Amino acid sequence: MKYVLIASGLSALLASHASADERGDKLLREFLTYQSKLEAFSCELSLSMEIESPFGPMNMDQKFSFAVQQPNKMALRGKGGGMMSVDMVSDGESMTTYLPMLSAYMVDEAPKSFAEMNDPDESDPMGGAGLPGLDSKFLMVAAEDIEKVLAAVESCEFVGEETVEDTKVMHLKITEKGEADFPGMTTELWLSEDGKWPFRLKPDMDSMMAAAEAEGGEEADMMEGMEMNVTLDMRDCKSEIQENVFAFVAPEGARKVNDFSEAMGGMMEMEAPAEVVPEVEGEKKGGPLEGEPAPAVTLTMLDGTQVALASLKGKVVVMDFWATWCGPCKRGMPGLSRITYARRDQGVVFMPVAIADRKEKVEKYVKGFPGANEGRPLPTAFDEKNDIASSFKVGPIPHTLIIDKKGVIRHVHIGFSPDHEKTMAAELDALIAE
């Protein structure tokens, strides 16, 4: 009798799950069908991001206005400023991305459709700085793409009817099909009670991070040890848009750039580096504290020994702020090692300072540094709390300082360029000769 009850209960559970999937599939198809018939769509967005990283917790909230119009017009505009604020506007011919934090904007050719806009290679001119969850395949889909979207779905479970913030909604859990070694992305979608409008969208960042880890590379290194939760709330959804919403007018003082690394110099005046410091490709000469005495700091080396910067007066010191996850930093490090090591007998001291990183990763990089095999070890300081970086007003990295024999910061280089080795070698020779 006991086994009959267990079997009966299992059958009921399986039947319930099948029913949930059938209702979920039906609701998703009806939602996509309704969305595909809309000429335009607008709403208010609220993005909430919670990050737990080796550098500490970081919570960010950002509000946006959002509007789209078939086949490829879009206007996403940040409201109230903030680190996550961004404007992305497509008028059908060009896509303009404006970062208020940098007071700079880029212009690219507009994607030809929303399906193309959902391709990260096409939709993210910020090089990975887009909004998680916003490029969802389940919003404003074209009629001809519905079957393609559904074919990529492994399952769509109807979780149930819920009340969220005094609003009745229907909760779906959508799991996409995986590819090879990449797990399928899971997205939770809450719909309005009539099933026509999105209310809340929550991507499963664990599966996204697992995909990055499977792919490997620097992005996976950055995500290692990190937990992230993202929620996108949508309010006041309607099939109406304001006039001229897809026109971009550059704010006063904003400048047009080919790449946002050109504008990174605008972040240099921050009092302290961000917990996750941005990296920058293009080199910019000049920066904070240039021409001023170097702060009287004490550096802690990887082996625990301490070096007071003041004790190095009489020598030319090259300080390089870097991190293991920073590609431009690692591209520039061998050159810096070569030109400083060649001048070590002339009083040049190379002092790399690792920031916003984990000590074990820094130790691993230093141990495997190619120059070590050529007799050029990498004597690295580790700035555990970013205190040293804050003293030197470091923003984007790599951030390289050349300090003269009197302890004055004579040159500041931010970013990396192919000719930096030649430029800094000449600067070192001039300071040696003084």
C-alpha cells in the first residue's frame, strides 16, 4: 500500500510539472505574439544589481526610461545620474551611446532589427558595459522571430500566480537550450495579470558566469569568486511613445569619441579608485599629481616586507598600478620590466603595485612572469585595501608614474600604447642624466 501511495504521488507530481510546462509554454507564446503585434512599446525601467566580490559588496540601483519601435528604433535613457547611467539611442540609422560618467558619446551604425540588437557583438558598443537582462530575447520580438525564440527554449515553467508590490502577476521560469560546454541561460519573467506586458525580468547570473568560466580568458578571471544578482523591473508599460524620443541631442560639454577609452581620462579626478578599477587601452600622458612630490607612503611587498617610498630618494622610481585581470596592464608589463632592468645600475627602481586583486592571483602571475626566466624578477607590492592607489589618485589602469631623484612625480602615463616603451625609456634617460 505504501508503494502504491508513493507511485501515485510521483505520478501526480509529474503530471503537475507537465501541466505547469504546458501552461508556461502557452503563456510565453501568447505573450510573444502580443508583443510582436506592437508597433511601439515604452515603460519605466528600474535596474537593481547586487554584487559580492573578493573586494567587498557593491549594490547599485538605476532608473531609466525605455522606448522601442519596430523595426529597430530604441531609446534607453538613464535618470538621476549614477554609475550605471547610460543613454543608448537608435534612430533607425545610427546607434548613439552616451556615458554621463565620462561626458562622452559614440556613434555606430544602427542594428537592422531587434533580433540583431540582441546579439552582444552588435548591441553592446560599450564593450561589455551594457545592462544585464536588457538584451532579453523575450521583449519586442518580431513576428517572424517567434518560432526561432521558442525553438531555443528548453522549458518554460509556469511557477504560479503571485502578488508583487500589490500587483497580481504571473511568474514564468524560462530555460534556454545549452550549447556544447555552455549551460542554458535561465530567465525568470513575471507578466501582468492579462499576460500581455512584462513586469519583472531576472536573469540567472550564475549560469551566465558559468558560461564565462567555461569559455575561460580574462572575463572569467574577473568573475572568479564573484556573485551577482540582477533584477529589472518594468512599470507603466504601454504601446505609446513620446514624440522625438529617438532623437539624440548631445548634452552640453559632451564630446564625441571613437572609443570610450579616449574619454577615460575624465575619471582620473576620483578621490579613490573604484572597488573594481576600470582598465583602459589607449595611452594618455599626464594625470593627477604630475609635478608634485610623491605621497609619503609605505609599500608592502608580496613577501610582507615593507618599503618606504621616501627611502628611495636619490633613485628614479617607476611605479606601475596594475591588476591580473587587466589586459592592457599585462601587455605593458614586459616592456616596463625590460627598460627598468636595463637601467638598474643607473639607479632606476621598478615598483609595480597590484590593486583591486587577490593576493594569490598576483603571486601566481609574478611566479610565472616571462621576464623571470630571463633574470628579470618582478618585485611587486600588493595594495590590499587600495590605500596606496587612493593616495596617488589612481583611476583607470594601467597607471604608471615616473618619480625623479628628488621624489617628485615627473611623468604620468594612463593606459597602454605600442610606443610606451620607447617613450618612457627616453624619459628615464633624461631623469638619470639630471
